[in-house]
Amino acid sequence: MLYGAAVWDPVLIIAQIATIQCLFYLSLGLWQGILLGPNVAHLSIQHLFSWRAYSLANYVGYISAMSLLVTSVLGAVFLMWIVERAKKCLDFASTCFMFHFFFCWHYEGFPTRFEWWLVNGMGLIIMSLFGEWLCLRREMQEIPLSELSGTDGVAIPLQVSHSGVAGASTTTATLLSAITHSIGSSSRYRDSRLLRPFGALHTVLKRYVERARS
């Protein structure tokens, strides 16, 4: 995936925050249901937002802490899927735990237990750092040249070899493929009048590559 200049899109940012928050509580509730459910008489929303439950002196508190830490690891995967940018992972992870803090505060008062702050601090560190690492690995991956998206959204198979593009070097072929991929995979070039020339450029480049292959 190619990343251009960052564009301020409040709707997208709010949607990403809401999605990560929902997945965070879905994962936390799932792990508590699996690990904690068989050992408590009644599993309720209290186990999600009660900071008094976080105590390493009993089984319920230990499992609650482990559930949140495992959820933080999965949260890093959610960041890789939804945010996709390493430099934004800390912001989204901090926002997620900030909302969790306010929810816990609203549900049972201001958290005063040290274990709760310790576990949530560790969860924030795990989610942000592991998320950055995953996003960096994804950003550093080579651009796949086997499939490129066309202007109609249908994948166009393309294989580039040393002799596939007549009179052009491998670097030139790679650059052309990257340009066609970045232009053809974005719907904004088809919807915006200002960016229609880029759609035409994509068509020209695609025809050039197809002629060079033949």
C-alpha cells in the first residue's frame, strides 16, 4: 500500500476510534467470558468497568488483568488493520485507554487501586509499541507486482520480468507498476473532478505496460 500526504478526515478518524473501542471491549469481554466465566456465579458488565476487580491477590483480579493484557495485544493487531500507520498508533491507543478510563470512572468512581493503573499502563505500552511494530512491518513490505487494481476495481494480473518490458529496466517497470497501483486502487481519482487527470494517467500507463508486455 502506498501512503501519500496525510489528509484531515474527521469522519474517518471518528469511525476508526469507534471501531477500535468496540473491538477492544468485544475482545475484553470475550476473554473474560472464556477465562473468568466458568469461575464466577454471574458475569456482568461490572467485570469490564470495575477497577476494584483488578487485584493480584485473588483469581478474579488476576484473570481480569490477564484478559486486559491479552486484549492489548489484539488491540495492536486492530491498529494494524484499521489505522495502518505506525506514527498514529500511540494516538489511537492512548485514545482507547483514555475512553476506558472515563468509562470506569463514570461506572464506579475514580480508580484508586494501584493494580488497575499498573495493568492499564502496561496495556497501553503493549498496544502502542506492538502496534507500531506491526504497522512498520506492513509499511516496509514490498509492493506486490503480481496484482494491480484497475480503474474499474477489478484486479489486473501483471508479471514483470527482466525481459517483460522491452527497452526498460527493472527499476522503470517497478516504478510504472507502483504508479498504476497507487492511482488505480483509489476511488477518489474516479470521483473527484480535480483528480480525473490522474485517472487518465493511469489508463495511459496501463496501456503502455500492456503493450510492453506484448
